[in-house]
Amino acid sequence: MGYEDIRFEQSDGVAVITLDRPATRNAFTGRMGVELGDAYRHCDVDDDVRVVVLTGTPPAFCAGADLSRGADTFTGTGEARSRESFTAAGIDPPAFAIRKPVVAAVNGHAIGIGLTIALQCDLRFIAEDGKYGIVQVRRGMLGDAYSHWTLPRIAGLANAADVLLTGRMFDGREAQTMGLASRCLPADEVLPTALEVAHDIAINAAPVSVAVSKRLLWKSFDLTPPEIEQLESALHLHLMEGPDVREGPVAFLEERAPEWKQRVSTDFPDWHS
């Protein structure tokens, strides 16, 4: 795949997507958003991809929006944009909408949309000495990329208000304290740890089980307990009809890696959208 602002690598069930504009600390551009969306769509339908890792070319993850156009950064001047087609989503589809788990290896500063795209991921491993913040209110804008939906779910309303309404910066340790980070690590350990977890999921977790669980997890805040129970029951019954529900226990008892047969492209229930 011929990308300009990202790099895409795939092996052993894991796709690694790297934000790759090192001269600008991987500042986000419209083209980067389009390419990232294309890569996510590929990962969603390719059964050879079981887990996605999103990272940035060191020393940053993403320094935020490319501000090189100065006063016109957010206005659309010099760039085709209309009110009818405009979206603040940044990426289509977002990481939470694809059926494969997405691990953000935030190996350095993640500011503005650099942080909000990481919030779309399922897991976030971050550098302890990185600088983080959703700073848009300090630029005359507001948080983007679904941050008013993802952040309260991840970190709670009080922490979301603190981050979104002040636009202040914080380090990795505070990010973990607020619940934004799954793990907080030295910068050079972030990507190796993310890859280790990704490969463990790719080998040991049934792809369809992971996919349906991810979808239900992101839906859960909009559902009542009885609705969750109904969906969990229906999904249990769906998985009981396939071979992986037998393979998992047998592989465990035989102390070997499981050989999963079901595929997300063919065995994910259409009704679980």
C-alpha cells in the first residue's frame, strides 16, 4: 500500500501503522487521516490481521494538527472544504469502529488530535515522560475525533472536563492516574510492550470472540443491564455454534497454542453492528 504520511507493516497477525512525518513530529494532516482510515478499513476485513498497533516515528507520537498554515489552520482556506462535507472525526472509520483490537503505542508527545486519535484505540501504552493534552480550546477550537464521547467513557466526566475545558498539558504518569493510559512506561519500552501484548492476543485470543467483545464493550455505555444480558446471551449462543469454543479448552488442556478456525470476515454476526 502506497502511503505518504503513514507506514504500514504486517506480520504474524499484527499490523503496525506508524504515523510518519518525523520532520514535523508526525503532525496530523488531512492526508494522514485519509491514509489512516484506509489502513483501518484494510485491517477490519483482512483475516490475516488480528491486532493493530498504532505508533509514531520517534521521538513523538503525534504533535497535533499541522499548524504550518498559521491563521488558516482551522478555517479551510486554501483547502477544499464545505459545511456539508466537513467532519471533525479526523479518521473514517475511527479505531473503535473496526472489529480488530487497536493498541496505541504512544511513544512520545501526543497533543491535540494526536491524543484524541489515541483515545479511539482500545488500549493505550504511553511514555511516562511524554507531554499530553487536548489543547484545542487554547487554539480557538474544541476537542475533535469523538473526544467528547471517548474521553468521558475512558476517564470519567470529571477528568474529561479537566482535560477538555482547560486544554492544559500533563505527563504520562498523570495520564495513567486519570485512567487515560492502560500502562505508563519509559519511552523506549512503549512499542515493544505494545507489540508483545498484540502478539499474545493474535495467538491466544479467538479472533471472533475478540471482535464481538470489542463491539459490545464500546456499545455498553448506551445500553441497559437487561440489554447487555440479552446481547451477551445471543453472542454466547452464536459462538457456541462454531469450532473455536471447542478448540479453546482443548488447546488449554493440551498446553499448546490454539488453532483458531473462525474468521471475522465470515463468522462475525451481521446483526451485531
